[in-house]
Amino acid sequence: MSPTRERLTPEPPSWLGIPPFPEAVKEALGKAEQRKNLRHATGTIRAKRVARADEVDNWEELRTAAAQIKDRVGRHLDDYLVQAEKAMTDAGVTVHWARDGKEANRIVADIAKAKGVDEVVKIKSMATQEIDLNEALEAEGIAAWETDLAELIVQLGHDLPSHILVPAIHRNRSEVREIFRTEMGTYGTPAPAGVSDNPEELTAAARTHLRDKFLRSKMAVSGGNFIIADTGTLVIVESEGNGRMCLTLPETLVSVVGIEKLLPTIEDLEVFLKLLPRSSTGERMNPYTSFWTGVTPGDGPQDLHVILLDNGRTNVLSDPVGRAALRCIRCSACLNICPVYERVGGHAYGSMYPGPIGAILGPQLRGLEEERDRALPYASTLCGACNDVCPVRIPFTDILVHLRHKVAEYKSSKHPTVEGGIMKGAGWVMSDGKHLASVQVASRAAGKLYRGKWIGPMPVPLAGRWLQARDVEAPPTETFREWWKKNREGGQK
Amino acid sequence: MSAREEILRRVRSATADVNVSDPALDVPVHWRYGQPLSTPDVLADLVEKVEDYKATVVRVSDAEVGAAIVTALRGLDAASVVLPDGLPDEWADAVLDGGLAVHRDDPELSHAELNVIDAVVTTSAVAMADSGTIALDHGPGQGRRALTLLPDRHICVVRADQIVSDVPEGIARLAPALRARRPVTWLSGGSATSDIELSRVEGVHGPRRLWVILVDA
Ligand code: SF4
């Protein structure tokens, strides 16, 4: 029997243990405490976001500009990537390219080994979560320490993140206290004896626990919010200062950044730095933003690396409808507004990108081969709240319908089903206004037939499941389009 | 094929539908860059927004800055302070006269040394009123980045002529420093987190307290 090596960092569960969304939801809905925590948190942050967005007179123009800038980058990504690579190299950065997570992880581990380090400190980063960097480093005998408070709670709690901005949103203060009391001491400075569940005391415990690690660390790993193609400047937006610690103190810094994170020029930042903090934390500005352009002698890390990561992004880019998902700046506003997310939480989506953005990004990044990814485009009521809130105007409902269509096609290509036929039909209906109108004629006829009655369980396989829990009013006898024509067009507005 | 070649090949085939080669013609951006906000009193706006982050703001004349720094250090219970190169000598003299321990970053202080110094005093590059943000470009008087990171309290001197209405104007002012590859740090209040039940806690890893001295022209 080979001896099992002791782990350096707390062992997390695996995303692979989570069943596809429709199954996972059943379990999530049973967690009353989590639902309460989520309702409180998303409700609070929604209200803050609205207040801060309302303060900005040209909010809608900003959103349009942001969408256009991001589309410009996506549609001309090869040029901007080459430009950014040159600017960064000229500034003293070693630029690496990684086709997938495995390749990126290999590069990070090799840099660590070349430097002779057996631990790294980390800034919260979606890209490194996506590639499971911590576990890859652990397997190489390198401990990766999360330094964002919420990520620390998740890491010490042997847990998975459930939100892209506040990964421990599903935990309340007494749970956090329990995690700190039982786990901190195993991996470094313990929490003070008798620490209470007061957020201030808990935060102070995290500060002390991490200060040690910051001061001795030789290497840090980060993501990146933006890379400016023109100058090679990297930008990281954060609150706690743990980012600044990682970006400033160690000798070596490796930033793993998705290839879509480019902006053409310095000036484009004005658009995104107005939109991002207000959309994400509902603040006018986040406490710290760091900009660095290569190596500055005598200040900060003297060995800088950037890994440009594909890992499925070119798949997303190849779909002219779906590629709008690459505009995402990870603000999390769509999660906070989503009625589905609020009830089921992040884990049910089975990946670190939960909520509406996860539902459109996951299946495009990873493809439709797995059942969990085919289920995600259905993890939405198509209410459209995410369309309205997204600072880069991602047309979620269009992309969701488009992806449902692709899932139906995928399924019928494997084995034709009734459900597939229906979804193909839905794709046809949604693809053209005339088609929609003709379907509405049929629906209106049904409305006349069933007028004033409630329709019970329906003989349609897909709707049947949904209707098990609901009654549906008979279809109206007039379509919205007809009503609009009569009441709104032709003069009176 | 190298990863670089492979990714660029994938990108090009993914965007085969794009047939206009000039990005600006292909996707026009409807935005006027660098617009100021029509704020009636930019200084007052900055004060309001910075105070909203629970930072302290005081307004003084040029001659009063040294004394204001001493008041700030006392107000923040700081007994030791690091002063970056490039600060006016009168400020250092005032602090020494105030009986506080002064450290200079020459020769460079170690991280461990900086970690036990109570406070840092710096100048700034630009302040953006609408978001209450102060930008450092780490030029003279602002020190290298570690100086405004490890000490627990930061006293920052902002001149009235460095204040602009909003982020777009601020970016325009900072663009030359960024193009010259200077590191830039933005501060909006002190370090803070909202990770536990979304209740805001001031002070995690960066300086926990920010004290701004606004110098009227
Ligand atoms: S999709 Fe839009 S709203 Fe959602 S996280 Fe990304 S940028 Fe924010």
C-alpha cells in the first residue's frame, strides 16, 4: 500500500459530485437556512446597486459603450492579443499562452518550482477557479492560500464557492465562526480563543491569520479584471487590500487572465470603472484598484508573468449569438437579481459560474456533451431581469433560447425525441416575428375554446413537468401585439 | 503548433464572420471620452463622497498642512510614521516637533519594519470627486506601493487643483503616468469587506483608516 501524502491545504469537495441542475435544485430548495441567507444578501445588494446606478445620469449610455467596446475586442481579438502581448513583453512581463486549464496549471507550477517556493498566496480569481489551480498545485506539493476573506471562508470550510463576488454568501456569521475556530489553527495562526460571531471580530481574526502568510510569501497568483492592449497595463479591482498585498509584496507574480479580458486603450477604463463597482457591490468605487505595467524597479514584484488562457473561450467566440457572453466583467449583478439563483443558490449550477451568466457561459465554454451542461440553459424562467441589470448589456434571454435550441439539436442528433421536436419548434417561433404571430393565432383560438377556464395538467411532455406544480390561466383571446396595435400604435402613446 | 499559434488560429477561425478589418469601423463606440461632470462644487462633492466611506476629511490652507498632519497622527493614535521621499521638509519638521517617531524609506525599509510602523503620510496625484477616489501614481511624495499598504493608517494630502469631477477626467489626467509605465493605486476609503452577511467591516488588510487633508489653493 502506498503511503497517502498529507494534504497541505484543506480538501475541497468536487463540482463533479453535484448532479445536473434539475436534480441539484431539489436538494438546494430543501436548505431553508441557505435560502434565508441568500434572500437577505441578494436583497441587500440589489437595493444598493439600484441606488448607485440611479446616481449616474448617463448610465444607459455607459452600458451601451461598454457593450460596444467589448464587442470590438471580441470581434478583433487576434489583433488585440498580439498587441497586448507585445506591450507586456516590452514592459518586462513574461507572457505565456495556455490552450486549457491543464496547460495553465503546468505553467504556474513550473514557475513555482523554478523559484523554489512551496506556497503561494492568491487573490480571488474566477480564472484560477475555473482551471482548479489550487488542486493542481496541491498535487505538486505547493500550497495555494486564498487571501480574500470570503474565499478563505470557503477554503477553510472545505466548501465550494456559491457566488462569483461573495463566494461565501450562503454562510452566516455563526457558521463562519465555527469554520474559523475549528480550522484556522491547522493551517496557521489560530483564531483567538473565544472569538465571537461578530463580523468585526471574525475579520480581525482573518487579518491576523493572513498577515503572516503575506509577509513571508515569495510568490503570488492573481487573475486580472482588465488588460489594456495598447499599453500592457493590468488592472485589478478589489476591496480588502489582500489584492494589493499579493500584487506588491512577493518577488514573483503570476496573473492568469482569460483572453477576453482585454480593453483597447487606457481611456476605455473610464467606462468600466464607472460601471463595475456600482453594478457589483453597489458602491461608487471599490476601496482599492491597482494598475501595473510591467516591472517597476524598486517597487513591487520584479518577476512578472501573465498567462493568457483560452480554456473554451474560443468556443464561445465561434458562435455569433453566444459570443456576447464574453462581454462579461464578472460583476455578479445578474446573480443578485435572478429569482432562480436567489432560491437555489450557486452550488446547484454545478460550476463556479452560477446564476444567469453561468447558465449561458458554462455550456458554451465546456460544450454540450455532459448532461449538467445541457441542463443549464433551462435554469432560468426567461424573466429577463438579468438583461436589464447587466452593465455590458448581455442579451441573456436571446442566448438562453438560442442555447436551448442547440441542446434540442444536440439531443435529436443523438436520438430524436418529441421534446427535441418541440424545442426545434420553439426555436423556429422565436427566430422570426412572423412565425411568432402565426403561432399566436393558434394560441388565441385555444384561448377562445378554454375561455374562463383553468387548464390542468397538459399533455405536452415538457410543459407537463412544469405544470405539475402550477395551474395556468387559459391563453388570452387577444395577443399582446394585437392589443398594442389597437391601444398604443396610431397616435396615443 | 505552439499554444500561442494554436490559440490565435482558433480565434481567427472563430471570428471568420468578421469581415471589416478596422475595429473602429466594425464596431463604432458611441461615447465621448473624458467628459467632466457639471458639479457645482467639486471640492464639496469630494468631501461628501470620501466621508461616506467613513474616512476623515479636513480642509486647511497651505501653511497649515504640517500642523494638520500632526493632528491627524494624534487623531489616529499613531506614534510612528513613515515619510516617503519628496515630501516638503516643513512637514517632516512639524512631525518631529510633535514628538512622533519618524522613519524614512532610505535605505529601503523591510516589509517587517513597515508592518510595525503605525502610519504613512503621502501626497497624491489626482482625486475624483464623484466616486470619492484618490489616485496615487507613486511619484515623489507618494513612495513605493508597500509604503501605503503595510502601515495601518494613511494620511493623504490632496491639493485643490488635483481634484477633478469624475472618473473620466481622472483617467485622462492619469493616462500619461500609465503610459510611462508608472504603477497607479486608487483608494476609495480604507480597506473594507462585506463578506460576512454583507455587513460592511472597515479594515481588513490594507490601511484601516484613511485621513485626507485637503489643501485649498
Ligand atoms: S453577465 Fe453581466 S451582470 Fe452578470 S456578471 Fe457578467 S457583467 Fe455582471
